[in-house]
Amino acid sequence: MEARLSSQIDIVGFRAEARNLLTRQVPPEQVNWHADHGEDGPCLAEVLGAQAHGNAVRAAAAIVPPSFLRLCELVVLHRDPERFALLYRLLWRLVHEPGLRGDPVDDDLVQAQHMAQAVRRDIYKMKTGLRFRALPPDASGRPRQMAWFEPAHHVVETVAPWYAKRTPDADWVVLTPERSAEWKAQQLCYCHGTPRAALPLAEAPEAAWLAAWHSVFPCDHSPAQ
């Protein structure tokens, strides 16, 4: 059976699919999970907002402990392509093996916890490792800056809102190989990534860096949905 998710971090879709599969009593070994690589999937801010009100989340919360729901939020950001299969297997086992909750050495739980810890480390590294290049201010005098970073996992949508709150008075862009984020005119937008090789050399003129910025986020872009 195929279970398809709309993006690499589609936790709302995962929970809805998992709830449906559980209702139909489909065991984990019969499910193939696929996460699309398109850019039209929900960003993490939308994901977390939807979680608070979604029926799938409320249903899941009635079955599993809150700690597992929090674990899911981190594990879905991991790069391992088998993460959704692991989470559904754990969910299935939590429902059918109540004793699993108290087993600190269960292989599946330990693996998920290690993945969550790796994501936490990656979030920390991105928060502390961004090195912005100052660029000329825009026509209104608003400061502009850009950075390139290569996260190990899918954490851009986690770090970008944090950084927007931290530096709300400057426009900025963070480019990564798979996903990019821009804060401009109090709007946070996401777009495709760009490889480091596509960026100018460090000594290139500022116009070249601005051109690289606008190659990902055109000047007249609209906020990502």
C-alpha cells in the first residue's frame, strides 16, 4: 500500500495517513511511504499551526503519549528516507504493545530518539553557524544580508522563523542546497535551494551577490503559500 506525503516535512499528512492506516488495521510492513520533493508542501510553521487544530492530531493524541507526538515533530525533519516507516511502525506498536512505552532499550525507540537528537544538533548548528554577508541597503534604507548554509537535515523551516524574530529589522536570505528562506518586508518566504558552486566567490562584487539572491527570490516575488 502506498502512502504519499506532500513534502519532506509533511507531519500533518503523515498523521492523517497513519490514522487512516490504523483505522483500517494495515500493519507497517504493508505500507510504502513516499515524501514528495516539490516546493508546494507546507512549511513547518504551517505544519505546527495545523497540528494544534487537526482532527488527526487529536485522534493520535488519544492513542499515544504526548512525548511521542513531540518525537515525531523532530524525526520528520531527519534526512533518513525511512523515517516515516519507522514512526508508523512505532505508532503501530504503541497501540498494540502497551509495554513499549516503558522500554528504554527498544531498538525502534532508541533509533527514533537518536534521529531526534541529530535534528536538535542540526538546528543548533544552523542557528549558531549562519555567517551573513552584509549587502547595500535597499532603496528605503533597510539593511540587507545573505548567508549560505548546508544543513544535515530538513531544518530550514525551523530556523528561519526563529531568525526572523531575532532580526526583524533587516531583509535577509539564507540559501541552502535544497531549500532557501527569505525575510523581506516582514514576510517570510521559501523557495528552491541552490548549490554553493552557483554562488559568487567571496571577493565578487556586491552586485553579483544580489544577483544570486534574486535568482532564487525575484524582486517582485509573492510570499510562498
